[in-house]
Amino acid sequence: MPIGRVISLLLALACLALAAATQEEPHALLGVGMCLLGPITLIWWGEELGELTGNVFGLSYVNHTSPGWLVRAFGWLGLLSLTAALVIDAFAQNAQAGM
């Protein structure tokens, strides 16, 4: 398994663990898991998704392929953004609890 997939999987599991530890509602964990699906898909299958052309998923028409590295970069951007949002939320909850 490529190192990028391993790191992204570990980071996604850390996000799920952080959400489970800080969120009171059980459905919040499901929401975080659903938000992780997009970035993980882009990271793991960036090359394949970059090669899609034509009528893609019935949403739009794509004329040219995209570089796989760019697709994976957007996946990493999404994964790191979600991780940062969860960490900021955890710190905010901790600071609020300490008041």
C-alpha cells in the first residue's frame, strides 16, 4: 500500500477518534465519516478519477483529463481542512468547558 494511502487512512481514523471523543451526539460521528469519504476517495484513486472524461456522474461534461497529482492534492486539502476544523472545535470546546 502506498505511503500516501497509509497516512491518509491514519489521519482519517484520528479524525474519527477525535470526533468520537469531543462530540456529544452520536450522529456527529456519522457526519464526520461521510465528510471524510470525499477526500479519501480523491487521495486513494486520484489517478483514476483524473482520467475520467465525458459525461461524469451525470453532472457535467469533462473534455480533458486532469493530472492525478492535482486530484490527490485537492483530496489532501480537504482532509487537512477537516482535520484542522475538528482540532479547532476540540480546543474551543475545551476552552469553553474550562470557563
